[in-house]
Amino acid sequence: MAVGSGGAGPHRGRADDVRPGAGRLYSITGRPLSPITRPGLLAVPRPDLLAGLDAAVPPNVRRVEQAVADPGSLDADLVIGADGVRSVVRGLVHPRGAERVETPYVALRGVRPAATPSLAGEYWGRGLIFGLMPFGPSGSKREYWFTTHRSELGPEPLDVATVLAEARERFADAARVVRGALEQAGPDTIATRIWVAPPLPTYVRGRYVLVGDAAHAATPTSAAEPATPSSTRSRWPRRSTPRATCAGGRPSASRSPRPPAPPPARSCARSPAPRWSSSRPTLVE
């Protein structure tokens, strides 16, 4: 996966800088269960990804960046809500689906020096998940890691030290690589609750279109997520607001034909409101 071309920075714009690595699926204790060969595993730093996307925008496009509290007031023929699970555009597409839905899971995320040999992949247990993958350009020798577990901590913002202490207890019998990541968690570690988007009958209404987590944010192990278009796994933004990209004072592509409404997503959109069992996500050894 190449971040893009023409962006600023030493690692942007070179396709050979970004090489997905191999990984496996493991039990939470470290027993290999299945190789992951396609697609390869790679976490791209968000600033690099955004810079690559920005570099692909034609230079004659006028950009306006500002917080948008009321997307209904935008003077445009097309408004794309790419503003994550906290989307303020979603309520204009489906008013009853405006609010995000809380899950009983919390997540920890961080970056650490890469281990040799790499033990990249996902480690699954009952109500526990740990993930590890290469982070950034090839040769950066860094790995992105995350954990999820059931927790009653909250409300947000969560105290990282408290979530780490709880995670270390829950993952006490996990593989060494899992315990090591939690013990060595640095000051840049982030703790959040996992939220999902409510089921929606459509992602399009009039001039409003939802994409990514604004449309179908799901838990990492949900079968609904890969079945929906433009699926992403971003759960990071602390505050999301749509931004207007303008050409001649109006959002770009404002004269483009409006896309037809897609059919309802087969899994996510037609499923009832999420109900969380005591053992989900689960992998029974």
C-alpha cells in the first residue's frame, strides 16, 4: 500500500517505502491457528495517510478547513459525511441513527519498537483480543499494537493507567508478546471505549452521503464490517467534524451527479440494535 505521491515529508510518495508484512492468527496464549497471507498487515500513520490523500487533490481546488456544527447549513449540492462514529452528518441521513452506540469493550493502542522475529498478527481469546502489526514505512522498526477487553470503566475520557492495570490483569495468562506490550506501554498509549454506528437502512439521503465509520463503524471482530463498503477500522478521533473543501467558494464536485442510494448493507444495516453477550468476541480453545 502506497501512501501517495507528491506529499511532504521524507517517507511520503515512495511506493517502495511501504511494504505490508506477513502475520498470523494466534490463540491468546500464542498458539498459531492460521497464517494471514492476504492482505499483508501494515498500519499507516494517520498524518502520512492524510498527507498522501491531500497531495492527490488538484492544486486548483480551494480548501477551507473549519469546524461544521450544522452540516445542513452548507451551501453545496453534495455533502459527504466522513466524520467517523461521532458523525454529525449521520442524523441528516437517518435521524433515528444519529447517536453512536456504546459497547462493553475498551481498547488500548500504542506503538513500540519492533521485535525480531516479528510476531505480527492477532491473538484471540474469550473476550480478549491483542493485535500487532508493522507501523509506518519499511525500515522504521516500529510496531502498532492494540488490545480490547470487556470493562465497566468510564465514562470517557478513560484514565490510561487504570485501563492498563485492568488489561494487565485480564491478559495475565496471555502470550509473552502480549504481556510485554502491556508492561512496556509508553506515554503515548491511548485508552478509549469502543463505539459502533447504529444499523442504517441507507447511507444516502438527498445530498448527504455517509462513508467509513460514519456509516458502519463496527467492533473489530464483527462479521458485518467487512461486508459493508469502504470499511475502516479507525476508532481514534477524539472529536470529529466535517470539513468543506471548496472550489470557487463551493465544495468541490458540487456539480457532480448525486450518487444513487446504495442498497441496505446486508449484515450491518438490517441487523437489530447490537446486543452484547458475555462472551463476545470469543475464541474457544
